[in-house]
Amino acid sequence: MFVKIEKNELLNGISTAMRAVSFSKNQPILGCLLMEVSNDGVKLIGNNLEMSIETAKIATNPSMDQVAGKIALDAKVFSDIVRSLPDGEIQISTDAKHLVVIKSGKSEFKILGVNPKDFPEIKNITPAGSFVIENATLRDMIRKTIFCVSQDNAKPVLMGALVRVSGGQSIEGADEQADDVSDEKSAKQLGGIVEMCTVDGFRISHIQSKIDYDGNDISIIIPGKTLSEISKMLPTAKNSKVTVYFDNKRIWLFFEGTKVMSRLIDGEFINFENMFGIESTSLARVDRAELLSAIERATLIGERKTPVVLNVDDSFIYISSRTEMGSMDEEVAIDSQGAKIIICFNPTYLADFLKSTNADQVEMSFASPLSPCIIRPVDDDNSKYLVLPLRINNATASATAASSPTRASKSSDTVSDVEPKDDTEQKQKESKVDDTRIVAVADETVADEANEAETTEDERIAA
């Protein structure tokens, strides 16, 4: 094999393919890149058995000496060598014993390659279905859901995102979008919708968007790691699209010559729809940026998981945090309806969603201090978020109410709903925070109180 190629073009290909490289001592071949040279260019392939990436063909410098061939190279060593070389042309050649010679300017490296036959083969699939989606839409959907992917190996089905595609259905907000459709379909015939939903046990993020699709309904679970890598690779060119093919075990994504293959997660995703159907008793519309800034300031006197208390009043949300280091109190103006409420959250769970949306305002729906809070961007019916509250004890609530004079007189009524009520809970009074969890049973959703104090990281959604 012999080829001449520009450094920057080669380095870009290496960076893309390395996203699918796995540095495993048990399977060192997975730490390699497969380099294939043909008459029309060079492509690089990474494959960790969970996901594979095949780059678009990289143009080579014209040479009468170019010889087609394949070689597997240690990805890290190859990347470091190419990165260290001066800008310009690089010559790469191999011999029958897989010795690789890399030249550029006055530099020359000789490294041992690996027999390309040892590299894991990427099997083609017979698609069971396919759909097309714009790069910008897919990237936005991933950005607004990826932070809710679970990292708990005990529930692998939650370590991915549920993707559902439906055809021939009406889309929320379609009437306003009808003018953007090039043909003369009515708003209710715009095509299909694609939904993406993630759950990590404490929160749910859901988004949907319109696509051009009129086939059978699709429901697949794509690993979170795959989606994370795809979002970093998608081209930013306007109106560029991704074509998605899948069977019952794998998914293929094609965009601008790049091919990504990933396994799908097998299993049944939780029934999350009814969880968003909780009837609210209080609504608060608030400026997203102001609320996010206040929540981030509340974490400065403690850790990122130090609870913050939201005291929802007629005109303000009073945000407070108490730690051994000190306290923080701030008020944010709101437009509210319904009952007043004191409720406690992990601040990271609130901040993650507020960072993911570009909406100027969000609407927060509350039912009780122990019921999930539902947050929606104002003027956007296609995105919604559910987050579980933390248990708040009497001492914390009283301190919070005292920091908000307009609420102090009624704090005892609100707090009574969340005080310990039996012998087991009485032992928990010294704990500041206790978790609740959502349990979905027979399509009904209930809030289940946690059984032990300080178990924030152990509670999970069960279906």
C-alpha cells in the first residue's frame, strides 16, 4: 500500500473514526483504526463492537505510485504521529509484513501495523425501515434530551433514548408551520413526527419534531453514547440531512459520506406519557435566564447536588440554599396562578433543562411538594421536562419561609404535607433531603416516597 495525503484532511478523518475506538487490554484490535486506500481516496474505520464509524472518502494527492490496500494501525500512536508532523503532504506505505512507514518533510516513522483481517468486520443490514431527518433537528433533539440518559447499568433500557417515528399524523403547532411546506399539503398532512425521550430515574425529557415520513410506526432505543458522538459529528451545513436505516438490532446513519453503525438496546421502554398528565395546582411563568442564574448562584455555597428550596408565591419564586458554609437567598419575579407551594430540588436537574432550551420563558407546573414538577418552554408545545422533587423537612421549610416574609405566616400549612408521619419517617427527621420516585404500573403513575434517608443516587424509575 502506498498513498500521499494532506495532513489536515487525514487528521480530520482520524478524529472522526477515533470516536468509535475502544482501548481494551483484552481486545487490543479494538484500539486500532482500519485504513483503506482505493483509487478514489482513503477511508478510516473505527469499531468498538458497540458502534462503528466509517469516514467519507478522503481525497489523496495524485500519484502514479499510489497502491490500494488496507492496514490496521494503533489509533493513538497513529493519531499522535500525524498530529506531530508539519503541515503538508504525508506519505504512508506498508510492506507484506505490515511494517508502516510514515514520511513528511524530514521526518520518518516506522511502526508495526496489524493484519487488516484481524479487524472486526462491519456487517451490512437488511433494513426493516428508514427515515430522513435534518441535521439541525436531530442535533437539537439530542441536546435537549441527552442529559437525562441514565448511567445505571442495572437498567440498560434507560441508558438510551427512545426514538419513535409516526407517519400521517397531525403535529402540534402544525398550523403555524404550514407555510414552510413546499407542497400544498394541509397542516394535518405534513407527514410524520419523530419523538425522542430519555429517563434517568429522577427526570424525563421529551421532545418531538416534524419530519417528512409516511411509513409504518417505528420505536427503537438508541444508546446514549451513540447519540452523544453523533451530535458532535453532524455537519452544520444548512438543510443537510441524515438518512437513518435500522433493523431489530442495529441502526445505520448516513450523512455526507460518513457512515455510523450502532447496536440498538433491546427491551421495553417505560410508559412515560401518563407521567405528564398530573393535574397541577400551581403554575409559575418565569424568565428562563433569571431562574437559571439564581439556581447556579445557589450552588456556590455547597456542592452541585446541594438541595435548593423554591418558595412559590404570588409574584416571586424565593430561592434558598442552606449548607454548613452558609446560606443563599434570592427572589425571581414570576407570573403565577393557583396555590402557593414550597418545594425542594436537586439544582443540577433544574439547571440541565434550563440550559438546554433557548426559550425566553418557561412555565413550571406544581401539584404538591412531593409530586413531579413539569416544565415547558413558553410558546413551544414540542418540548417538555419532568423532574422529581426532594423531601424537605420541617426545619428546612421553616427557615425558607422565614427568609420570605410574605410566606412565613402560612409555612406551617405547607410543611405539614411533607413532615414524617410514622415511626420510620420519624427517624428521618434529622435528614434534610429524601427522594421520591415515580412508579408506572398498569399505565397509571403514582408518586412513591423513599424508604431511607440520604438515598438520592439509589432511587430509580421502575416500570
